[in-house]
Amino acid sequence: MMPPRLAQRILDRFLAASLADAVIGDLDEIFAAEARHSPRRASYRYWRRTAALLWHLRRRGRASARQLPGDRLMTTMLRDFVRGSRLFVSQPAFAWAAVVTLALAIGANTLIFTIANVLVLKPLPFPSAETLGWILVTMPGSSAGRAGVSLPEYAVFKAEAPTLSSLAAWRRQTVTLRERNESDRVLAQLVIGDLQGLWGLRALRGRVLTLADEQRGAPRVAVLSHRFWSTRLGSAEGAVGRDVVIDGTLHTVVGVLTPDIELGNLSEIDLWVPFSGDPALASRAERGWRPVGRLQDGTSHKDANAQVTAIADRLEREHPDINRDWIARVGTTREALGGANTWIVLSLLAVVVGLLLLLACANVMNLLIARLIGRRQELAVRTALGATRGQVVRQIVSESVMLGLAGGALGLTVAWAGLRGIHSVATEPFFRQLAFDFRVLLFAVGLSFVAPLTFSILPTLRVLRDDVRTTLSEGSTRSVGSAAAARGRSGLVVLQVSLAVTLLIVAALVVQTMQAEVAADLGYDPSKLITAQIDVASWKVKDERAALQLRQRVIARVKELPGAEGAASTTVLPALQFLPQMPFDIDGRQTLDERERPNAGLSVVSTEYFAVVGVPLLAGRGFTEYDAASARPVAVVSAEAARRFWQSPTDAVGSTIRIADTSGPPIEATVIGVARNLANPVIVEPSVPTVYVLDEHRPTRGIHILVRAETPAALAGALRAAIGDADADLPAYQLRTLSEVVADENSSNQLLSGMFAAFAVIAMLLATAGLYGVMSKAVSQRSGEIAVRMALGAPARAIARQVVGHSIKLAAIGIALGMVCAYGLARMIGSLLYGVTATDPPTYVGAVALTIVGSLVASWLPMRRAAGIDPTESLRRS
């Protein structure tokens, strides 16, 4: 049965359009519920409610409102939500403005939560991960990153640190894999001890490695990663039991691991192999081993850390040439999986998106308060018809929740698009782990409920404070407490502006830091260079002189390539990799304190290195073929080494230094030149002291070949073929242009700076929109006053100036508060900043200028509306 059409038409005729839609909808819902029991009684009550409503409107509140017996306007929460969904039809502009605002904030928070989910919440693939103790070693120099320990040091820790039981270690090593007459370089995880048992790794096929595989005389075996097995071997069922040649030694594949271990850098591992005792990897200079053990029952990470620190201090005293300034400690699994700066950046991102959510809630709260003022007559009528204050409040909250849920749904789309963007540009394995799971979805849903409960607080308090009789007596054209309401909305705008300024300044400092690192001068131009890495393994060529000749043969073959302008070799890509630190002595100087002994990074290069890379010599000369053939070693030092240890480049040239080479006897070399500094703040601190020596005087097995060409990318295929022609068992790997290497190193900074910049732009847009909303509402509410003033002769320019002045005043208060908050945050992250200070004046001035421009933009339309008011028409309407 349908509700009485005549009663609906009467209400539609006598009620304002905004009020009629809501009231008729409520009466129709109640009629539908009552008509199931008695259609006639439902029609009677429909007419009675209609008559009562019209009577209340006619008397304009002169009689006290009474609750009609048996009438309950809002009976269920479901009805509240259905009513709340009408917002998207009756007031689409308001609804979608609120939804888009919430979507941006919820999407940003959800996107950052995907990072926290991987680092903090996602279960680790290790059983009882909280009882694992990881020995973490910091290299000399705060930004050099984490290193490992040497094999002799691992043996000391294993024997003298009983708090860490079942201590095992691993290192990543590139090896040559030969199968079915094809050779390739793959990444192997060399294992000492029962690492796979300690980590609780499981085999999808076959078995995992055991301690028995490490014993002398045991058959050589290997375990494949799931990725390698599925992508390289096509998930072949016969992979287990297959024989492969790894670094010239026959191995049998005994298992394939499950994919759950493939997270972060472990996702790049191709195969797992027990350490075979290679002397080159067992020396005290090889610090690539990463130890991990299980905490003994009753011990904590603090107890284990005390033991390991004491052992590390003793090793530093016993081997100062190797262990000077190296710091070892025991960390948790979460610490081991993320660097120190990882947690700082994550915390900063969380603070930024948290402030962004507060900004969005303040914006929507302002919208709700403005809408509530226009609905006061409607809500008062509903209360007069029998709705309690609690029911009206529940209606407002339900409408807010509907907005929150819609914003959350759209926010998930925003977060998904952001995640797709991250996956498309990120190169680090960590970012490939970011994905939506039930925790991310639960977080987004939680925000969709928490946000509306936050921004509906003030509107709810207004409803509880308003008096129905007063509201009805005032009519729909006037607003009680409009001055107090205006002050409240102005306060919210000040909050929005202060949050926006805080985000702008902090984000600008972070973005400048990351862009300064990206744009840092490496000291040479990488755009004309291409590189490939080769390793002359000891299993293939045991004699060092023969290995050197093989490398020289490869370089000579590469130089003959069409388009190649020169070729050289180096152990470390210039300014793109960590340099092994070596202490040295300067002839004629006596160092009493071991800690004052000069220390520099060691780079082993070929004679044409400086010419091929394009590094200018500031004093002296570079290497020559005569130097390579001479038995007397020579060296070139960087400008920073000359400044730090000789005070000037000219003083350095001609000096004799003695380098404490850990892989052999000390190298006594004469300094023949000083080269320009090479630096990359993403990898190491700028201007690290460096000493260059020739390959002939410091033999090495692994080298990077550098080739200069006008179009280096075009040489890739020919370079690989040339290396293969020189020796079929010497496959090239990591074959990339240096521009690609630089881009990969900077990709994380570019990604993070883009995120910070996007969040800052969103904050500024939200603050501008909030200010516009307040100014527009203020002009609408004061239209009568403005009309009177203009009728009395006030010029339109004065009215416009007053509107703009009010906008600037609110912005100025918000700017002052925002600058104070931003300064506090900037001081907290001061250690992360590079190329900019926490009090950088241009950053603060720029944020202030941008905010002022935003406030002027926000006040432009309200200003024009105020200046264009027709006094006669406005006074007639009022």
C-alpha cells in the first residue's frame, strides 16, 4: 500500500525543498513499517503526523513541543544509515567534497600502512623470530651502512658468546653456474652452520641443507630457491637430483625451498650452498659474513649484546688495523631486516599522513557544521515530531559514517593506484613486498569508522546544545549562535592552515634532502659509461699472474669494440659502492695512537681508469703503462685524502705510504698524483678519503669493466660477446650503463621524495578548500549586514578588503602555529637532512608565501560575491 499521495503533496507544498525531502522520507519509512500490520491505521497516523507538523510550523514554536504517543521517528540504526545515504542524492556537492577529502587522507594512510605492515606486522618466515639474535656490525663512518664479520671473527663469537646458541652465518656471493654447456652468473647464499634449520626453512621438493653437508669429504650439494626453480628451470619435476657445476665444482641439487623465505634481499637468492672453505673468503679481511643465533633460554637481547660488544672491543684491541672503529651489537629480527634510517623515515611518513588525516577531518568537520546550521530547522521539526536528542545525534553520526565508508572505499582505490605506481618505479626488492592483505583492508575499514567519529564530535555537541523551541521560533532564515559557530569554524581553519604549513615545511626539507642526494655531483659524468662485472675465480685460474693476464686480455678485447673510446677496470664502481677501508702509514710520521692512524678507502684500478671515467687530476699525474710494469708500486690519492692527511695536494705528491693490506703483505707506494673527489651521499658520506693503486700491484679476482662510448647502451650486446670470446667460463653479469646504476641507487629517494611532495600538495589543497568554505559561509551569513552597509554607502572595495583581511588573519595565525610545529619536527629529523638545515630560511619563506597565495585564492570568489551583493534584492529577501 502506498502512503497518502495528498498528504505528501501538502507537505511538499508547504515545506522548503531541503526540509520536505527529509521529512517525507521519514514519514514514508514509518508508514511502510506500520502498514504491514494495519494499512488503515498507518494511513490515519500518516495524516495525523502531517497535521501535527503543519500545526507546529504555523505556531512557530509558541506552544511547547510534545511527543506524540507511539511515534518514534528513528527506530533502527539501519534506517539511520538508509537516511544518511540520501546525502549523495539530495546534496551531491557536499557529499562528494567530503568523500574525496577523506579518500585522499585514508588512501595516503593506507599506502603508508602497507610499508609498516611489511616491516612491523607481517609475520616473519622464521619460527620464534623474537628469540633470534643477529650480530649487526657498523662500518667506520656513520653512513657507510652495515657490514659483516670475517670468518675468524665468526669463530670467536661462536666460541665466546654462549648467549647465542646454534650460531650460523651466511654471505651472498656471485658464482658461476654451468649446466648443459651453458654458463651464467647467479647469486648464491653461502652457509656456515645449520642456518636453514635455525631459520626453520622448509623444502618444497627434496630437503634443506644440514650440518652434515658442511663436513669435510661430504658430497657437494645445493638447494634451489623457489624463484630460480620456477623461472629458470620451469618448475621441472626432475630438478632434485640434477647435477650442476658451481665455480668449476660438481654439485647435486638436493632440494627446492618454499617461497615464504623470499622477502627483501633474500628474494634475489638463486641457490643455497654450504661453504666449501675457499681461502679467499676465509681471510680476516673478508667481512661479508652475517652471523645469527638463537638466544639461550632466560637470556635477552641485552644480555647477548653485552657479550658481543665486549668481544668486539677485544678484537679491536687485538687487530686495530682491521677492526678499528667497527661496532658490533646484537639486534632483533626486525632491526636486522631494516636499516636504522628505515625506521626514522617510516615514522616520519606516519606522522605526515597522520597530520594529513587530521587535516582532512577538520575540513569535513567544517563542512558538516556549515551544513548543520542550514539543517537546524529540519532537525528541530523532527525533534518536535517525537525524535529524541539521542536519535538526532545518531542520525548525524550515521550520516558521517556513510561519508567515512564511502571515503574509505574510494581511499582504497587511491591507495591501490599509489601502490601500483610504487611497483612501477621502485627497483629495490623491499617495495615488491608491498601488497594489500587482510591487515591493510582492516586498517582502511578502521579508519573509515574512526575518521567520521572524529569529525562528527563538534556537530553532535551543537545538536545537544541547541534548543528546539528557540530554533522553531527563529525560522529557517536565522541561525542562533552564528557568531559562536563562525568562531568555531574559524578555529578549525586555523588548525587546518597550521597543519598544512607544518607538512609543507617538513616535506620540503625532506624532498630537498633527497633531491640533493640524487643531484649530488659524483665527480664524473656517468652518462657515457657502461659496466660489466667479471670474476676470475681461483677454481679456474689458481696463479695470480695468470689471472691478471686473463683480465688484461679481456680489457684488450673490449677496447677493440667498434664505438668504444676506452676501457678500464676497477674493484669498486666510482662513487656507487662501498670502498673497503684500509689503514696506512705516511713515511716520516710516527703515529702513537692507533686511532689517529690514517684510514682511507682502497680502490684497485687499471692504468686508464682516470681517463676512461673522466676524473681530472688536481696535482701530479695519473698511472701509466710504465708504472704497471714497474716493480715499485705507485698510488694516486683523492683530494679529500690530501686535504686531511697532507693539508694540500702538492704536499701529498712524492710522499711514500705503507698500506696495511689484509690480503697480503703491506703495499709500500709512492703518491704520484691527486685526483678529484668522488662522492655519492646516497651510498657514503661526501668526500671519503680514497687511495688508488694499480691492479698489477694489488692482485684481485673480481673487477668491474668500464667502457666509455658515445652511446653506451648500444655496446651491451657486443660487450657481453667480447667477454665471452676472451673466455667461455667468464660470463659477464651486472651489465648496465652507469646511468642505470645511478638511477637504481637513487630510485628509493626519488620515490620517497615524490610521496612527501604529494602529501604536501594534498595538505595545501585541503587547507585552501577549508578556508574557502569558511569565507564563503561567512559571506552568505553576513549578506544582510553587507547589504545594509552597502545601502548606507560603503564601497564594494571596502567590503572586499574586509573579506580578504579576515582570510589573511586566519591564515597568519595558522602560519605562526605551523612554523613552530614544523621547527620542532625539523629539529627531530635534523640528522637525516643533507644539503639543507632544519631552519632553512627559503623553505620557511616559501611555505609561508604558498600559504598566503592559497588564502588569497580561497577568498577570491567570496570576495567577488560580497562585492557583487545587490542591497535592494538582499534586503527584500531578508
